[in-house]
Amino acid sequence: MKDFPVPVRSIGPGSQPEDEDAELDFLPMPREMNTFAMPRVPEQADPSALAASRDLLARFLAALQAWDPDGGTPGPRADMRAIGPAALEITNQMLGEGEVAIQIKGPRPCRIQESVFTGLWRCCEFDAQGRLVADWLEAGAVPGVALEAARTGGGDGLPAVEWPAGAMNSPALVAEIAGQLQSRDPAARAHVINLTLFPMTPDDHAVLEHALPVGPVAMISRGFGNCHVTSTLTRDVWRVQYFNAMNTLILNTLEVVGVPEVALASSEDLADSRERLAELVQWMDESVAEATPH
């Protein structure tokens, strides 16, 4: 996940101290930063289950090493239902839970959790009755199923909007978004509208909620505070909201883009995860050798 795409600024009367001796009131900052820790191989694991987990991750690593994240092709996938419950439990322990979680709503909802290896995603798909129908590990900037759900779940353009009497800035914002959707180059950087900087009446918020209803994809990253990224029912329009460690909204934006950059694992992240996964597979290989009777 990237840093804030735009700075947080306060403007207008009362936003600056009245004199040089006035005390500045800073936003509370998180006291700890999450850092990577290599998962530990279970000491009492069944040797055959450990070997099966090692083999699955080794095959996935080989596919990951042969894949170019910048080549435009989907990242490798590994079917997690191809191994038994004991091996699956070990694999889940090895992959751990990273900072990003994704939920997809629809006829076949998905729950996705990034592993401790940035850009490696555990994806679980369910049927309408809540039964697991697919379970896989995937490498990529963002899971393909999330991108597909956001695109297919959104329509072109904005719905017709009625302007209530209290609408102040929302008509201009809606017009700005509509213009961006008509003229945007898909390869261009995101067009970011910082709602934090606009005076917004309750009617303005109601207009935006009507014009941009919540879509099927919701992402949350727990780094410094929380970042919420939500698709809308208009394709390529996203809500991106940042909360500090006290769960106070400090930045509220709309982004016109295929996927907000803050939600993407970078090529550098994926390269780093490939190296760390190779170390893990080597450690697991040594553990399998030690656990196998000679």
C-alpha cells in the first residue's frame, strides 16, 4: 500500500494559530509500525503434511519466478484444495495474515486476505449458501477476482441526480466526475478529488451517495491507521478514506482510475516477496529433511 496520494491541509479562518506562542495540535500518530517477520515452520508438524505444503509452495514459487509482474499477464495461482487439511493448515500458518483484507459481495462472494508476503493473496470464494467453492493462492498487484468484480459490478457513467435545495458543492463535483469519465485516458494517473477540502452540506453527501452508490468490492489496509478503498456502481470511480490510529477520518477522496494506487502491491513488493518465499521454501525443505526418518 502506498502513502497518501495528496496532502492533508486545513484552510480557511481558524486553521492557523493566532500567534507564534499558540500551541500546535497534531494528529495522534501510531506508536508501532508493522514489520515483516518470517513465519516459523511448526516444530511438531506431520512430516508428510509438511512435505505436501512445501511442495505446493515450491511449485508456486517456481511459477512466481517465471512470471513478469510488469508483463501484463495474470500472476500464478495455486489451488489450495489440492492438498489435505493438515497440509492446508501448515500452509496457512506459513502464509500468515498481512495488512490488507478484501471482501467481494455478489452471487458468489469472496473473502481475500493478503499474506505476510506482500502481493500474495489467499482467496476464498463461496456460493449463495455460504459453502466454500474455490480456494486459491494468487500473486498480483491486486487479485484478479476483485478487479473483475469491480468492473462488472459498475456501469458506465453516472445516474441522473436531482439537486436538493441544500446542495452546494456536489453539482460541481458530479460534473467533474462525469467529465473525467468521458475524457479519461485509461493509462493516465488517477484523478483525485479531495472531499476533505470541500465544505459539504448533508444534502451534498446525500447527492454523492445517490450518484455513487457503494459497489461490490471493499478493501481495508491496516498500516498506519486504516485505509478503506471501496468500489462504486460507476466503473472506475472509487472511494478512498484514511483513518488515523484513533479511527478519525483524516482524508476522504474520490478517485477516477481503474484501481487506486494505494490498493496495489508494487513490482518491488512482489520481487521482495519472491525472495522471502524462496527463503521460506528452503527452510521448509530443511525441516522436512530433519523430520523424515533416515
